Amino acid sequence: MDVALGGTFDPVHDGHRRLFERAFELGDVTVGLTSDDLAPKTRHEDRPVRSFDQRKDRLEGELEPVAEEYDRTFEIRTLTEPTGIATEPPFDYLVVSPETVDGGEKINEIRRDRGLDPLEVVVVPHLRAEDGDIISSTRIVNGEIDEHGHLLDGDGQ
């Protein structure tokens, strides 16, 4: 089975790792990584995002051991539009987080319009930080939590 997954992944955190794990449970994975132009447009808050090449290098390092554990392959492709790679024929599954379910529905509309079968959208629940709020890259960048959801004291410690 072929699995699509997309995002900015900056910085990578345990919530992302849960997405990766679920994706590899389902099949071989193609990750659409937002381009430098698209990444800021997908943020709910204006914040710095590392370059595509930096994010890709980090993402490869995260994906390699999970792919190996499941005896799967992966590919990272540039995502230049939000619906991106998942509108292409070869995919069976789309792995999403709760806030991107609507994007999955839009992708399936596009697929139907193109005469393709819809994808099975697999929603992976958020992971919660120690304070009960979700783990997010924005919270990490803002110095509230670390990549595992542990609360920081405000100066990144």
C-alpha cells in the first residue's frame, strides 16, 4: 500500500513521530514537505521556519529508523500546494492530524474530479503535552515545551 503524508515538520516532535509511525504501519510512505514558499502560508501563527534543505535533512533522519523497523521505503518530495502529492494516482491512504482532516476531504474531492479513487483518510490523534494542551511545533519554537511535550520554564530550560 502507498501512503501520503504532508507537512512542514519544523521542528519535528513526538506528535509528528506518531504520524510517521502510523504511516509506516500502513505501507510505503511519500512525505510531501512544504516548500520554502508554501511553509509560511500554512502556519496559523507567523514564526520562523527553517529552510527546506534543513527540514528535509532532519526529516530523513527521523524517517529512516521507522522505515527500517517496518521494512518500508520512503520518499520526501517538495510540496508546493496544500493538496499536493496526495491528488496523484498511486496512493491508497492519507495520514492526517485532526486539524488537517478538511484538507483530506478536499484532496478526495480533487481525486474524484480526476476520476481517481478516494484515499482512506487516517486521522492520528494529537499527543498532549504535560499541561494537557497539544504538542505543536509553534509551542516548541515559542519556548513553552520541548519536542516531547515537557514544559519549559520560559527560557527554553
